[in-house]
Amino acid sequence: MYKLFGKRFLDLFIAISTLLVLSPLFLIILVILSVYYKGSPFFMQKRPGLGGRIFSVIKFKSMIDKFDADGKALPDRERITNVGVFIRKTSIDELPQLLNVIKGDMSFIGPRPLLVRYLPFYTDREQTRHNVRPGMTGLAQVNGRNNLQWEQRLELDAYYVENLSLKLDIQIILKTISKVIKGSDIKVIPSNKPLDVLRKSEGFVPRQVTEILTN
């Protein structure tokens, strides 16, 4: 019952309430970033969601567009700004995803939406992460976040899907609030290898994936 109806109600309640309470901060950041970046304050990227359907995740922009001579984006360390470091450390960059939650692309709690290019590199069990809406925060985020190895992170995501409940979601919400206040387990620039690069090096055979584009 909670998975079918209650979770979506909780998502809308939390997202709308949080957006209303933080709307002054949201608008201030929007103006500051628009001036700072001399353009759009938002960063949007395609990510797989419920059922593997592709949607555009929304974040506040933390990096500038900077490319090498071949037109390839420079490493994150060379593109992130001082303002970007601050909003990542405080998780402010994630606030626009409240709009994704209201739209129904995401849930407040769930496995974090990862890159589309990772889709062929999940095991059957890890693939179950797409049986629920991706979340702004999740079990992996309150148990180590970017300090976890990929296997640990994906295992926690699968465990969440298998044990989804109101009690578990409330526990994750409370731990998330604590983590944000303390600023713990946050790496501005993650050091782990991309999942596809790692699994290719391990000899993982990619699965065939048919992407369902919704945008």
C-alpha cells in the first residue's frame, strides 16, 4: 500500500513543503548563479528513472563549460568554480530536483539516478534499482555516499528496493538531515572510476539495452 500510494503522497508533501519554505533561498541562489555564470543557473542531464525511462535531472550549475582543443569537456577539477564547491558541499545544488519530484520523475527517497551510459553495466540484481523512482537521497547516500565502492553502493540500492517501507524512508530522511547539517561524506569531486570504465576493466560483458526516451 505504501509503495503504491503512500510514497508518492509523501514525496509531494515533502517536495512542495520544502520548496515553499526554501523558496526565498531558491530565488536568491537562482539570481546569484545567473549573474555569476552569465546565463542559465541550471545544469540538466539525461538520467534513467523508473523502468529505465530517460528524464532530465535538474541541478544548480556548479561547473563552467570549458573544452579542450578537440571539443571534449575538461576534467571536473578544471571546470568547477568556487561557488560550485560551496553549493556541492552544502548540497544546495540538489535543490532543483524538488521539481523533478513534483513532476514524478523522481522520489524524495530512492537510488540516486546514475548516468545513462551505465545502463549496460548492471548485474540483474543491480538492475532492480529501476523498479522504483530514483531519489534525491537514498540508503547509499546516508551510509557513505561517494566514499563507498561501486559494489557497496549498488548493493545498498538493491537492498532498498527489496525492503522499501515507510519506516525505512523515515530513517533515511532523518539520517539525510543529519548528514546535510554536518556536511559529512561529501566529496566535491568523486574519486571513484566511472562504473562503465571499472567494469570494462574487470571483463564485464555489457547487456543489450533499449533506452526509452520520454523527453
